[in-house]
Amino acid sequence: MTDPGHPPVTLEEWERRKSFVGFGKEDEDILAELHLVAKTYAGEVMAELYDRWLSADEVRAFFKDDATLVRVKGLQKRYFVSLTGGDYGANYLADRLRIGRVHQRIGLEPRWYMGAYAIYMQIVAPRVLAAFEYNRVKQARAIAALLKIIALDQELAMLTYFAELPAGDDRA
């Protein structure tokens, strides 16, 4: 298990990881341009995401009641909007590491978490393309930036998830 005082990824390592995948200022800028659009369609994206997600019995089991579903949808919406929020530093890193710990603690298997990202991109890509329909270069830059930040998020969540597994757990 990871020592809570020592995250599995330091801020310095986070910056190196962003650099490695080529996530930089240009990506931050194009995602910032998408921020208002993301806020505008976040509700629709959540509705589509949860329609797909809840079609799986294994995922639906995590939502024992309507209150839990409403609370988690709200957190998910905040997460989604933060993908274009412009802060990809220490606070962003801490939030993503927390998400990995939560998923491990509640027993959400990585396949469902990773699958959610695939669904996200299927739902979001057409909206991104429409937002920049006047400029194919911006369309490509925006999609590439989203893919980079999502890949980084997936890595952080999975790294944290597996770092939190008890010794001897063979799920890794």
C-alpha cells in the first residue's frame, strides 16, 4: 500500500510525464478554448455516459440508490469539466491520484474505469469536432490534447489503484 504522505507520483514526475506524452502549453490553450463548450454539454455527456455505463450489471451494482447515483454523477460532471479547466498542476495531480484511490477502495475494477474513458471519447469527439467545425487544424489539436490528458489521467488512476492494493493481491 502507498504511504498517504508519499504519493506514487510527485509533482516533478507528473511534469516529466506530461512532457513525455507531449502535453504542453498548446494543449492547455486548446483545452481552455473548449472549457465553455464542455460546461455547456456536460449534462448531456453525463446522461449518455451513465446510460451506457449503467447498462452493465457490474457497474450498476455500485449505485445502490438514487442519492448515490446523483452524487456520483455530480462528481463525474465536475471531473469532466476539469479536463478543460486549465489547471494541470499540483491540484490536478492530487485530484487524479485521489480518484484512483477511491476506485480501488470501492472495488471498481480497472476494466470499467478504462472503459468509461473509451465511452467518453465516443461521446465527446463529435462535440469537439462541432465546436471547431470552422477549423480542421483546431479540431485535430483539440482531439489530440484530449487524448493526451485522458491517457495521463488513466495512467495516474491505474498507478494509484495498483499502488493501493494490499500486499499479495494478485489483481495487478
